[in-house]
Amino acid sequence: MIKVLIVDDHQLVRAGLRSIIEAPGDLRVVAEAPSGEDAVAQSQQGLDADVVLMDLSMPGGMSGVEATRRLRRLLPQARIIALSALSDEPLPTQVHDAGAIGYLTKGCPAKELLDAIRAAHRGLPYVDAMLAQKRMVAGWRGTKETPFADLSAREMQVTLMILDGRRNNEIAECLSLSQKTVSTYRQRIFEKLGIGTDVELTRLAYRHGLIQEVAVGEAGGSG
């Protein structure tokens, strides 16, 4: 059973999330918090959670980013997924730097929310399709033109996971796909980008600002 903590200032949102999370039977909401301060206080009192859903848009008081940073220290075993109505920078980068393993927009489908929670529990990063698409099109550095713009939202998700060093079986498990389907996505991605290896993908992603650094040995000879 995966134990989940929901942090959101809207009671109706928390109730809706609880309903979705507990429907499959393998997930259980063990606590709710209306603010970052309350989540921190519950954690200091011995709360045990495997995954935390952290709203980033709570008004006043402690921000969701700061609450994420503190919960990572108080609940080192818990994986934190940021949940926000926004998919634009700088929030995704800030919350990632604070220790979140995933980022979901509130418009994501219920199935994607469940997939993200299960993936996070296994230690697999998860970025929802909407954010993946914006990230690929614009790039973290604001690149105006990029070959990644031709990828579909799902292809963008797979690309991000390849760049994170995930193997096909890990990507398949995270996205609830077969390994054969992931292999097909990988082949399609490489064809669209005109590349043939993961190293070439890394170089291309670096040039277009999708990743911040590339290994010295890989960067050399990229032309």
C-alpha cells in the first residue's frame, strides 16, 4: 500500500484528489494538510508517507517550494510530486532543485496522476505531458527554434526519461507501457530528430537548452 500525503489549501481539491487516489485500492491517503506549515508540523510529529502531492500555489505563508525543501529533510524516504495550475518556468526548475521528483499540472488526467504516484514511489522521475511539451518546444533556456517541436507529447515524455538515463524497462514501467512500445517510441524519436544514439540525443538536447550540462567525454566532437 502506497501512503500519500496531500498538501493543498482547497478542501474540495483535496477531497477530489483523495477520491481519485484511493479508487484503485493500492494507494491510501494517510493525511491532508491545508498549508506548507501544517505539512511540516505533521511531519515533525511522526507522519509516515511514501509520496507527497505538493500544491505550489498556496497563498501566503510558506510556499510550496519551501515546504518541499523542508519535507525532503523531515521525510527523506518520501517522494514529492509538485502539483500546480502552472506549467511555465521558473516553478518547475525551482521545485526540482528543492527536491521534488515529479511535476504535474492540475489539468492532467486521473490516470496520469496515479501513474506519477506509482512511479515516484519507485524512485522514477515523472513530468506530465503538458509540461514535457512546453519544455521541449521552448527549452529551459528559452530556445526559440528546436527540432524537438516535432515530437508528440508522449514522445517528449519518453525523451526526457531517456535524457535522465532511464532504460526502456524503467520507462515502460513508469508510463504503463510495454517495452516494445517504448522501443518504438525511441526509434520514432531518433528518426524525427535525425540521430541514432543516446549520446547524439544528449548533445542535441544540450545545444537546444533542454539539459544544463553534458559529460566532457560526450561533449567533445559534437561539432
